[in-house]
Amino acid sequence: NAGVTQTPKFRVLKTGQSMTLLCAQDMNHEYMYWYRQDPGMGLRLIHYSVGEGTTAKGEVPDGYNVSRLKKQNFLLGLESAAPSQTSVYFCASSYGQRGYTFGSGTRLTVV
Amino acid sequence: AQSVSQHNHHVILSEAASLELGCNYSYGGTVNLFWYVQYPGQHLQLLLKYFSGDPLVKGIKGFEAEFIKSKFSFNLRKPSVQWSDTAEYFCAVPGGFQKLVFGTGTRLLVSP
């Protein structure tokens, strides 16, 4: 099925460990986004990309890095995980403001 | 900066009750407005959107929303909710560069 695929779906990290979340879309969308979702805070934008090779900071970028080497992939990295990064992470892509397609999410716990 | 506020954080209704969830926006440009729904354990899905034209927008699953420019509002409504409508609902507005800015969400619990 066409859409946005996130891997992994679940992960537990120890404080200080690093990891990369992968987002892949097969809809040829230019724009891709990483959000985190926390109770009572809605979705907050971490980083986004308006095209291959470009990235930009969102609302809460600290502690995260991203890369968009290929149009279909958008990677989110945590270099040194902290408990405050325990969250559910959603990737999304869009062809404009007419609608986002979201991935199924990654539930990350940092202990 | 563009922002959106949702007044109700938690709503509990019985089946067949009517629903109205509030959304107010602060946005200086062309008004595009969205409602997304997130069912338990799932990702966000587009419920409906407003770009222009008729301010009463029909969405999926019997939902509708009315854009009232004078009140900066885009409230979500459904005449008769079902147990399967239990979910979290998010209002969103554009934030530039094709970004969306989401409200904090409203958790709806429908009891059978």
C-alpha cells in the first residue's frame, strides 16, 4: 500500500544511547516532517524538509538531527538520548497544504 | 505566529449525543483549516479541511465543521456520535513552508 512507513515501531533506549528513526514514503512527496506527540501538548514539529537535500528546524529541534539524502527517505537521529525524549514520533509527508499522510508512529522510551 | 487553540481537552458523551468541539485560530494569511482524528493506537487521519467557498465543510464519517471568519473559529460537529468515534481530535492551521501547526487535541470518549 502506498503511504508513509516508519521503522522501528517501538524502541527502548538507555540514556546516552543513539538511534535513528527511518521514514520512507512512496508518493513522490516533496515535503516531509517529523513530529513528536506528548500528552496534553498535541503534535510539535521537530524538523522538516521541503525537498531532497534540504532540512530545516521546527518548533522543538534540540537534541535531534535529520537528513534527507533521498527524496523518499527522511531520517531522524538522536545522538545522545535523554528521558525527555520519551515520546511518540510521527513522520508525515505532503504535496502541499492539501493534506498530510502520516506514518503509524514510533513509540520511544528512554530510561 | 500562526496558532490554534482547542478549548475542550476531554469530552465524554453518550452514544447518540451531539458533538461540538471548539477550535479557534490566529492566522494572518489565507485561511486553510484542518481537522484530524487519531483513533486509539493509530496515526492521524484527515477528517476534513477548509480552503475556500462554502464555510460548512462535510467530512468523513458524518463529521462537519463550520468556518466562521468573524469568530476565527472552525468548530467540529457531529449530530449523533457513536462508540467508534472515541478518539483524539486535532485542529490544525498552516504554519508556512507547507507546515501544519496543531492544537493540543481533544480526547473524546463515547460511552455505549
